[in-house]
Amino acid sequence: MLLKVLTSILEEAPEKEEMQNEFEKYNAIGMIILILSSTKHENMVDELYLHFLILSSALLEGGNKKIQNSFYNFFTTFPKSELIFQKLYSIINNYTELLKLHSGDI
């Protein structure tokens, strides 16, 4: 999967901040947030959604201020980015309910 490859590139880069900045130069953050917050992708499979979050985490790893500011600016200026948090809440809630159901089986 391409998302795994991109994440590996970031994680294994000797100059992580430089590589993160390259991703930013090509608007990777904007693309990730647009995909995750698009109503066209509301029914995205949880695993695919998770891989986008892992890629986002790899971009943020190490505290790169430029990357942090890009995420912050996008979240504060793009109202549909709220959908990302709604979807994340839904995923967490669904898995919590599954754990509750299966905890009775033990």
C-alpha cells in the first residue's frame, strides 16, 4: 500500500525534518486532511483511515514546527476538518462497544 511506503520513507529518513519538509512542499498535509474530511470518503474503511493517521503521525514526529503549524492552520481554517475528529470518535466508540461485548465472553 502506498501509504505504508510513504510512512516508511518518513520513518527511515536520516534527515527526518528535511524529508517532512519535502512532503509539506508537495502539500501532503493538505491532501491528507482533504481526503480524511471529505464527505465522499465518509465510508472509508477503518484500516485505510488508520494508515492516513499513521502517515500524519510520521509527519508530526520529532516536533517539526513547520509541519505542526501546517496542521494547525489547516484545522483552524478548514471547517470540514471537523469530520476527521467525528470519524475518529466513531471508530473509537465502535471498538469500545466491541470490547464491551467480547469482555463478557471471557
